[in-house]
Amino acid sequence: MNDSENKITNQVTDDIQDDLDLKIYVDGIVKDKKIAFTLPLLSFAVVLIISLFLPVKYTSYAVLKISDENSSSNLGSSFDQFSAVGSLVGFDTSSLENSSSKYVVEKLKSKDLFFESLDEESLRNIYAAKSYNKETEKIILDSKYFDEKDNFKVNKIPNLLQLHRENFLKNFNASIEKDTGFIYVTYSHISPVFAKELIEKMINELNESEREKNINESIKIIEDLTVKIASTYESEVKKLISNLIENELKSQVLSNVKENFIVEYIDSPFIPDEKTSPYIINNSILGFIVGLFAFLIISISRSFIRTVRR
């Protein structure tokens, strides 16, 4: 028998062996047919039951943009000049133009703004909400957190840092839409009314805190400039400082009259009428698929062990 015949013979033998191995695994799957029905259905049922007991949540959202006045006044003329020069030399200034939006997104997620926005009612709704009554539109709080005087029990007082990290951020999101640069804000809660109200509260607090910060900075600048102008004798310098003080006073006036200081709505938050979680059907189907894969792994493993023992 020459080499070519040996190769053909070996190839045929390998093919037969592969077919036999495949037959062993198929026979193993057929032999375990009871598990094939039981495991996926059991997994389906378990996930279905768990999903039925999960709290229903509603998601409200808003679309924002940087206020027109803010986008120009905060960045100032130096940015405009830099953008003009950058365009001439081919420098990409889009990252600078997007910096305000990125700041807003991070500020909305920050614990500082969360703490500033958190009143007693919001604290209870985020931390201790148990269920929601659609008819009365009231949130039912979990009594295990409160004593007979309706105060938090000593051992149930919420840790605000943990509340921000584990309760708030898991249900809140702010992001920049890539194509438009608009800011999308979402929040999910068992109460559709509170989901809407919290977004409004966060946006209002953001605008007010930034307004206050801008005014305080302007007051400090005016105080410093007033000291400088008092110690300056050159008329040109005095005139320059006077112009700077005038600009800061104008900035304060504008800050006080602008309703939407840093962001304004393109699409305001709403009370959602359809739940967004749990996805009972989707979760149950996924559970069935996981159970099916688990069966295949178990069946193939058992067939492999039987083959090795032979």
C-alpha cells in the first residue's frame, strides 16, 4: 500500500470516527430528552416569577441644549478668535465647542448637584419607595424604614453617598447625542410623576446653582477691580478697569433675568404612561434560551464522560 492509499484510508477512518463521535453526542441529547424539556421550562418559569415580583418602573426623559446666551457669553470673545484662527489653520475646535455640554452632563451626574436637589420628599421617594398607586398618583413608602413618628429609624438612616451611587445613578442618565450635540436626560422610578419631577428639579437646580456661581464670581471680580482702581492713578488704566466693572455689572443683570441660565429645554420631561421595566416576556424568553444552553452543555458533558470511560 503506497502513501496516497494510506492517506485516503486515514482520512476515511477519521471521518468515520468523527461521525461516531457526533452520533454519540446526538444520542446523548436524545437520551436526556427529559432534561431537554424540563431545564429550559424551569429556567423560563423561574425568570417569569422573578420578573413578576420586580417593581414596575417608568422612564421620563428630556432633551436639552446649552442656552444661546450662555454659549456665547461664557466662552467669550477669546474663544471666538481662537475658533477663527483654528479654522484657517485646519485646527479642530469642535471639542472646545462641546465642552459646555460635557460639563453639564458631568454636573447632572455629580453628587454635589444631587445633594443640592435633594429635599426630604425626594429623599424618601428615592430611598424608601415600595409601590405606586395609579389612582391616587401617590407613592407608598416602605414602613420598615420609619418609626411611629414617621421619622427614619436610627438603623435605617440613608447614607447619602451610597444613595447617590446605588439608587440614583442606577436609574439616572445624562448623555450627549453624537450627531446633534443635544443632551439627553433620563430617569426611571416606580412613580411616573416623580420620574418627571426629579428631572425638572435637577435641571432647575443646575440653572440656579450656575447662576448663583456666576453672580458670586462677578461680585468678587468687581471687588478686586474696585481695589485696583482706587490705587491706580493712570487715566487709561482707570478707564479700562471701569469698562471691566461695567461689563461685570451687565453680566450680573443678565444672570438675574435669564430664566434658563445654562441649559434650556428642546423637549421637556413628561409623565410616562407605559412602563419601561421589567421586560417580563423578553426576560422569560432569555431565561428559556439560557436553560436550553445549560441543557446542551450538561448533555454534551455527560456524553463526553461516557465516551472517556469506554
